[in-house]
Amino acid sequence: LDACLGAIVWFLIGFGFAYGDSADGGFIGTGASSFAIHPADWESSYTSEGYDWAGWFFQWTFAAAAATIVSGGVAERCALGAYLVYSVVITGFIYPVVVHWVWDSEGMLSSFNTSGSALLGGCVDFAGSGVVHMTGGIAALCGAFFLGPRIGRFDSEGKPVPIPGHSSVLQVLGVFILWLGWYGFNGGSTLSVFALGVQYARDLARVCVTTTLSAAAGGLTVVSIEYYLSHVWDVVAVGNGVLGGLVSITAGCVVVDPWAAILIGILGGFVYKGASMLLVKLKIDDPLDAFAVHGACGFWGVFAVGIFCRPEYAYNNFAAHGFVYPGSNPSLIGVQIVTLLIEIVWVSVTSSLMFFGLKMAGVLRVPPEVEEAGMDVSKHGGDAYTVA
């Protein structure tokens, strides 16, 4: 539903707030041509060759991902009406503003803003560790906080009670689908392979290598940590580690060396596991570890660019690069940190206001009897599975 509803909302207003036109300010898009996008591609003066249509479609997939992340943090107790409301607000307003800041050519934090108005020359977040994943992860954390834990997640003494997923096979299948899709997510962010006068095939190929290495390193790291803690080789831990590694490399996949991608994935595994354990300690119930995978690893991914960005690959307007390399301006970490802080404040405040309003209106969470019966039975017409 968030993909379906998000497509309409992204078409009507989200894409306009994100990309507007060349007359936009640094905070939000306002150009009318990107609201309900409608290029007159039948006219002889049309020269975009479909790039405008393709841009809308590609960016819709990112917007849908940001909203979908939130569902993992509010699973099994969020009311459908509230689910639809937050999907509209995130896709139509909260997420597009962040996109405009970092990816639009007029954005106040954008390395693609060549007018000189971008803060410290602009942030490097190539495919959205912060823009997409941290945005969705922080919104998921806010939703989980205001919803409260699922019934039975913590016992009378406040100790956590495991509620494992019903099918590790489906979990692993989902990870493989996401891993494959990530090559479109990261590799596709070059936006072309052999564009006229600009060839990005080299960069796309490198992106696929760094993406693979970070995912593999993340999976191996998390399953090793889990084995150290529980003496169990947990296939679910492998999956979450792979996803953590993918999120961690998404910001820097085009600007880091392979060795750095491996290290980013390893450290991303520790970031994921630490964030997951911290939320349990704080008694915040995040059923799918949406914040740990996307929020925490998204933060790490943007931060890591400031450390490992190779000077020859850097595209900050001041030629800033990662501080592990000698060079003329190893100061990229500054704008990366400032961007992270601004994004965290924006998403935290707007998401908290939204979820708090839904809670005060009494429409955020389903009644206890509905939750205990299961929403498949009580709301969606029957059991998800028929067991003889």
C-alpha cells in the first residue's frame, strides 16, 4: 500500500518538493513543472529524450523505500489508517525536503549545487545512506517509540521475550531480493552508463564491486558477533548483517576503494548489532530492526564517506575528501557531520509530531484484543497461512 499510495503522492507533490526547477531555494522545491510532472514530450522543442520521465520513476523507487522502512518498526500493532497517514506525510513532505537538500542542484547541502551556496561545498551521499535509509530509520524509531512495545515483548520484570519471525526461509529470500535490487539502487544512481559526452560505465562497475564487498563483510561480521554472544550460527544474523553492510556503503559506494568498502561493511556490522541491542535495553520494540539496519547504519554510511572518500573520486564543490588520504583538502568529514545533524533534527521533529498527533487522536495503535488475535484475522479477512 505504501508503494501504491506513495506513487500517487510522489507524482502530485513529492517530486515537486524534492526537485522543483532551477528557480528553487535551498530548502524545498517550488517549481511548478515538477508537481504532477507533465512534460510536453510530443512537441518538437522537447529535448529531454525521456530523462524527465525516467528521473521521476527512479526517484519514486527511492521514496517508496524510505516509507517502506518505517513499516518494519511499527509492525504488528500499527493501525492501517495511521499506516496510510504516515506513508503520505513521509513520501509527500518529510522525505522530499531531505532529497532537495542533498541531491537537487539548488539544495543547501548538495554537492550538485554549483552556485556556491551549498554548505561547505556539499555533502557526498551518493545513493542515499542518509537521504533514504537514515530518514526511514529515524521515522521508524519515532513510530516504535510512540506506539510502545508489542504485547508480550517484555515480561513483568522488563526483560525481553524473543518473538522470532515465522519463516527464516522467507527472511533469507527477502535479503537476496534486496541484495540484487541494491545494484539498481547504487549502480543505477550513476543515472546513465553511456550518456552523450559523459560515460559512467567505469563508475557503475566500481559501485557494484564496493557494494558487494561491504554486504559480504557485514554479513560475516554480524553472524560472527552473534555466534560469540549465543554460540549459534544464526542465518537471520547473516541477513541483517548483509543489509547493514549494504546500507553502510550506499553513501560512499562510488567514492571509496575496495579495501575501504570491506572495512565499512565490517564496522557497519558492529553498528547494526550495537544499535539493535541498545533499543532492546531501552525497551523500544523494533520488530524488524528497521532503525538498527537503516537508521544507525545509514548514519555510519554518511559519516564513513568523510573518512574514506578517495580524493580522485570526490565530487564535493571544494574538492574535500576523506581524511585517511593525503591531499589538499581532507575536510569532507565536516560537511558530512553537519548534514547528519540537520537531517536527524528534521526527521525526528517532523516524525515525532506526526506520530504524537496520531496517538493523541487515538488512531495510531490497534486495540489489545485485535493485536492478540492478529490483524490478519481481525482486519484482513483471514489467516495468512492455513495449517492443517
